[in-house]
Amino acid sequence: WYKAIDGVVFSENLPDEIIEALDDDLNTTLAIVHMDRLANEALDGNEQAARKLKSAGWLMGLLASKDWEYDRVPKEKKVDVSLIEKLISKRNKARIAKDFGRADEIRQELADMDIVLEDKDDTTIWRYD
């Protein structure tokens, strides 16, 4: 939803369908369904839907963390998977050879690339952090 409202100003009027849903015994499930529809329309280029979504999010106390959370996430994660796999393979070979110093160096090299390793049994799992 954050992408749908990025750079959009609030609508002066709250969306009727959101008000009606909340007026129906605080039917937040239905309100969120309507917000999801608005988000899809906004992502298709409907600016009015984006404005309504932003206003509805404000009303419901959602979409408020953008400034401190959404912007922390890189817009694009460019990861060279083949390089990561090669380094992990070298690290695993170093571990088998009990060259733990070299294994730690490779782990640090990957950490410098924001790659976190998790060793599980005989498998190394990696993720971008």
C-alpha cells in the first residue's frame, strides 16, 4: 500500500465505502477489503484512489510508519547470486578443511554485502539483510 500512496496528498473527503464499513459495527475487515481495492486502482495509476487510500489509512491508523520504516528498505536489491553461492561454497570448503580463519573472512565479506548466513546441519542458508 505504501507504493500506492507514495507522494500523494490526502483527499479532503474520506471514502464513503470506508465510512459505511466502519459504521457497520466497526467492520474493519470490509474497510480493509475496500482499501485493498483502492490500492490496486492506485497502482494502476488512479490518483484519486491513491488519495482516498491515504485518507482511509490515516483514519484507521494505518500507513503511518512510512517515514521511519518504509524508506529504510532499499528500493532495489541488487544481489549477485552466483557470487554469493561461490563465496558460500569456498567458505564451506574452508570449514571442512578446518580453516576457520578463512571461513570467518568469507563470512565477513558476505556480511559486508549485507548477506547473513545461517548454518543448519550440513546446509548454509543465506538472506539479504
